[in-house]
Amino acid sequence: MRVTFREATTKDVPVLFKLAQELMIHNRILNKADKTRYKLLKLVPNIKKLWVRWVTKQITSSNGSVIVAEIKNLKKSKNEIVGYALIYIQDNVKVYSIRKTGYIGDLYITQGYRNKGIATKFKELAFGWFKKKKMKYASIAVHSKNIKAHSIYKKWGFFDYHTEMRRKL
């Protein structure tokens, strides 16, 4: 299996949305045992419109990018997107000396293509993109119940920096 990587275009948005839905479902499943967490991950009815607008902004912005992983689908004789990484420059809180960081907001690979080095390649490409943008630090988001992703990110050199906690009022 040969995987190729490229920057996404707006033509990729429908496929990217399907993958994003898989990621959102995955996050809900991870949190299903906890009713409060599960409820917090309930999607709004217009999720497609909102997500498409957000990802299109990242694809077309000089401060954002979406990298896709593709494989050649021999049955369809065309490339098939099997994962994506949504990356962008994030403003930091103004009181800190580090003004901006590179941010990996989504990193998702479809089930059958995991554990094949695709996530590591996404990380390398994201870091290269961040360095071109003169970023000195990178951050990545992970749900607290996603233990496997958390351990991978630690192997990559990420450390627990900020824990966001929630409660119902």
C-alpha cells in the first residue's frame, strides 16, 4: 500500500466532512459510558454547514491547512482519502511571551489504515509547515478518554500542558 500526502483543496471538503463525522462519532463512543461527557459531545443540527465553513477557511487561509493521506483505490481507479490533519496558527493569550503556536486541531485516520505510520507522517508534515510559518511550538488536542492517541502524542514529545475541565451548572 502506497500512501501519498498533499494539501487539501476545497474540492476535498465533502470527503473531509465524512471523515470528520467519523472522528466526532469516535469521540462520542469513547465517552458513551459517561452521560455528561456524552451529552457535551452532542452535535448541533447544522453541523455540516458550520464545519464546512470552518474547514474551507483553513484550506484557503495562509494561516491554516488541511493535509490529506490518499491511497490508490484500484477498484475505482482513483485516489481515496483515508485520513486528514487540520492544522493552523493559533493566537496565544496576550499575557504570555509566546504569541502564536502551531495547532493540530484534528488528526484522523480511517479504521483500516491506522498503525501504518500515517499519523507520524502527518505530524512530520505539520511540524514542517509550522516551521515554515516560524512557529517555535506546536500543540495538539486530544479527548481525555482517547488513551491511545494521548500515548502516541507523548511519544512524539508532546506533554500535558493545559487541562480543561467542565461541569454542569
